Amino acid sequence: MANKIMFGLKNVHYAVVTETVGEDGSITSSYGTPKAWKGAVNISLNQNGSNDPFYADDGVWAQLFSNTGYQGSFECAVIPEDVYTEVFGMKKDANGGVAEYGDAKTKYIALMFEFSGDVENRRFVFYRVSINRPGIESGTKTDSPEAKTQSVDMTASARPDDQLIKYWLDQGASGYEDFYKSVVLPGEAA
């Protein structure tokens, strides 16, 4: 039975994407082991693309569709240090500090998470997500402290291998229990 409503956000994980170019120019995506991204607050992804009519003979002759993925943001309590070093390319030094350099290369990630529902939880994976470095914000503590969160802007686009963008499983589906152990592709066992 499918969810009638969805709410909540939990179990956010990410896995770094490696895109290998073959001799023929084809690209193959592979994924590191998913890591937990604790402190999820909010995710909002809006569809990108268009549905444009083509007119001929005084009417709509055809609908022209394009799907360029999703765009939005992810808000969390604090961005984990390993996201800064593994995804944003920042460097951790011998002192334990993290340095940001202007020539650092940001990597694509697979982003995995789940929503709760009135019937079952739904787990999602987006296969090729680019995230932007967050800004920095805080404020002085007052009589009633207010927690600040961090947000990253993100774009989920199609994999160059096969145009795959996202996949989901509902609780009870094969592969649901092992969903976060590796980045699963449609039709593969977890």
C-alpha cells in the first residue's frame, strides 16, 4: 500500500560519485560507501524541465517535454566535517584544522534519505547531486538561545551513463532493509 501522506525527514546519507571516462568517451558512474549525514532539518527539491506545446494547424500539435532533474536546498543542524573534506575538497591539516582553497574541486554525490508516512517510510536516492558550499551565520546568545542551521543549495541531474536521476523504495520492498549499505540501482539487489 502506498503512502497517502508523507512527512518527516531522516536517515540522510551521501556517497561520493566517481565518473570514469572510457576510451570511447562513455562515462561510467561508481559510488563510495554511503555515510550518514546527521542533523537533517529540511529538504526541498523542485523539478527542473519544461512541458511546452508546439502549435500547428491552429492547435496543439505536440507537447515537448524535457526533464533536467531537480533543484533546491538541504538544511541541517551542522554540515559534517567529512562533507567539507570529501565533497568540497577542503584539506584537514596536522593541527586538526580544515583549510579551504580557491582551487578545490567539488565532487558529485549520491544523496539518500527517507520520509515517514502514514503507512510506510519511503527511501529515496538521487544519483548525481551537486551541492554548493554553505555560508556562515551565527548570532549572540540571549535569554532564549536560537539554534542556527546550515543549508546547501543543490542540483540533482541525470547521470551521464544512462540518464538516471532518482529511485525510491517503500518499506517492505526488496532491498529496503539494506538501502543505506550501498548506492542501489534500479533492478539490482541491495
